[in-house]
Amino acid sequence: MTKIVFTNVNIFDGSGADPFMGQVLVEGNRITCVAKAGETVVAPGAQVVDGGGKFLMPGMTEAHTHFSWNDQPTLSAIQFMPPEEHILWCVHVAKRYLEMGWTSAIGAATAKPRLDVVMRNVINAGEFPGPRYLAGSQEITVQGGLGDNTLPHLPFPELSFGAVVCGPEEMRRTARMFIKYGVDHLKINLSGEYIAGIPAEASPFSEEEIAMLTAEAKRAGKRVAAHARSAESVKQCVRHGIELVYHASFADEEALDMLEENKDKHFVAPGIGWLVSTLYQAEPWGITTEAATKMGYARELEIAADTLQKMHKRGIRILPGGDYGFAWMKHGSNARDFEHFEKYIGMTPKEILVAATKLGGEIMMQPDSIGQIASGFYADMVLVDGNPLENLKVLQDPAKILMVMKDGAVVKQRAQAESSADLSILAAQSMEEAGAGVQRAAIH
């Protein structure tokens, strides 16, 4: 069994405690010991990595992931990518996430029925690198709803971005199809979206259709996720036990009360970066700030910021991530959410990192093994050149992500950092030959 000791690291353990200098022992794929400065990790024969005082934190969880979104400006452009190229795109993107420190991710919907399932399976099999992944379905929608891209003269379901249903029995058939494919959860579009020409405040599904979906999901032991911007759609999530609530921009006081009363059951991943980026960074693709404002995004951002501040004060779990993979918010830039959480929600950097790590373990349904640097947890860790608690932007810079470890294996390491640091576990000089019984690598 491989043993690695990280020494001289500034440890943010994800629990919410202040960072501390110390050491971390990894044996196999688990963390087996965390020691504070002054304490000693005893691990004969272990490789020792001197972290040079750098910031060591748990791997992060992206709570609202679309691997199959292919950095294009429209939903149609995403869907029209042929399936052969599309799966290769997903493989490429999954590696990008992992190398930016996202060691876990929740699939928030996929462009084609089995893309997410295939990605999860090949990652789990070790065939391609990627985060721990929970696979979602396509977005389930209704005629005229978000994700229905069919046209009167081209009424072919396979051309639609979403899976279109009408009535409870069609919902049952669609839910069972995705369950057959092996998804971890089902995704439903309970509200509209301005860019698709559908008011975000709209709530197109009937209670009977939603009830059918959640009943089928429960029978199969699956969770449900919802695109839910409108107040009514958030209430539908609570009424029907939909655990993963995406957006929730227009949640009113009643919806907030309902979420608070059930805050141990629900997670909110607002995808606030979508609102900010569509307002201010989409002009090269024809969406000026003025145009985005006319659509409704300026108003939604203002209301969403107020709503999310209220959620945070009520102790409702809010996690970063969401809708990266469009032309104006490309995959890999997901850590921009941290700045948005600080600016618009009023969360502190420590609260934001806890949301990305500890709460990530909770949304991944592994709160005792993912999201913290603690004995018994999986060895999913990120070594950062800089302190995110002082400057959240460092997590946006690939050069600042010195090392990523997932499941005890180093999946990214920068041989030469800007400070001439050298992290080279494989090339470490053996000190065992010198009688120390360990191997040592260093970050200078």
C-alpha cells in the first residue's frame, strides 16, 4: 500500500475550522492521520512531500455540472454535436474539471440520454480521468417548455435538447427509460428561462406530472433535480421532495419558509454565475448587457441576490457551481462562482470553501468520506499556491493549482511552479537509503 506524508502544509480541513500548519498521511486511497504543527506522523517507508507552506484543502464538489455543454452559445448548438464527438468532448471536459481541483461533481443534466451515465462509468472504471460523478438524465420538459427544441416541420424527438412529455403516463415512461439507462438522478425543468424565450417565473408542469416523476424515482431509489427559478417551482420541489434545487431565484417568503423547514433534505445550487456572465460577458456572442436586461436577467440577478442572502441567513445549504459550458462561461472557470457568492450572497471566503468541500460531501451522499481532510476520508485534496481565504481568485488560475489528488492518486502535479517549486513524488530521492526510512519530495 502506497503511503504519502504531506508535511509543512497549511491545512484547511473543510470543517469550518481555521487553517493550521501540519501534516497529512495518506495510505492507499484514504487519509489516515492529520497532525498539527508540533505533532509527528509516524509512517515508516512513506514518501514525504514537503508542501513548502502551501495551502492544502479538500477536493471541491461542483454541484450543478453539465459536462456535455460544449462551450457554445445556444442549446441547439450543444445538441447538434454528433454523439461520437460529444462523448469525446465530455472526456476532455471531465479531465479539465479534475485538474482545476473539482474532485466530485453532480450531473445536472446531459444533452443526450446516456452521456452522463457513460462518463460516470468510464471514470469509475479508471479508463479516463475525471471527478467522482453522479449521472443525471436529460432535462425532462413539456411541449413549449425549456429544452423543447422541436419544430412543427421537424417534429423529431431526437432533435430536442430535452425529453418532452405530456401527462403522467408519458412522464412514467420517460422516467423509467432514464432509470433503465442507469442515471443516479432525474432532472426536470420546472420553470422557464429567459434566454429560451420562456419567462423564468413560469411553472409549466402539472402537480400530477411531478408526482409521477418523484414516485418513479423513489421506487427506483433515485433522487430528482429541478431547474426551478420561479417561486412556485421551488414550492413544488419541497412539496414533492425534490432534493436538488437549481437556481431558486424568485423564491418568495413562503418558498423560503418551506425550504427552511426542510433544510436537511434540500440543496440549492443557484448557478448565479450564469446570471452575471449573461449580463456582462456575453456581448461577443450577440447578447449585450442591454439585451440581457431586456430579457430579464438584470432583474433576476437583483432578486436572486436578495433571495440567496435570505437563504444563507436561514441556514439553507447553498453550493457553488452551475451552467458552466456556455460560450461566455467556459468549462474550467467554475471557481468564478466563489467571487459571486461573496459579492452577491454575502458569504465569507471560509463559508464558500466549506460549501464547496464539506457540503459537497453531503450533496454527493458521502458526508463521512468526501469533503474534508480528516482521518477516514478519501484522499481527495488540492494543493494551492496562495491562500483562497485571502484571495478567492487563486482557485481560478490553473498555475496556482499545484497538485490534485483523487482517491489517493496524484492526478495533476506541476513540475515547475512559478516560484520554481518542484513537486515530484515519483522522482523523490529515497531517504530510506540514508536510514530515515522515508522518501522525500519538496516544494521550495
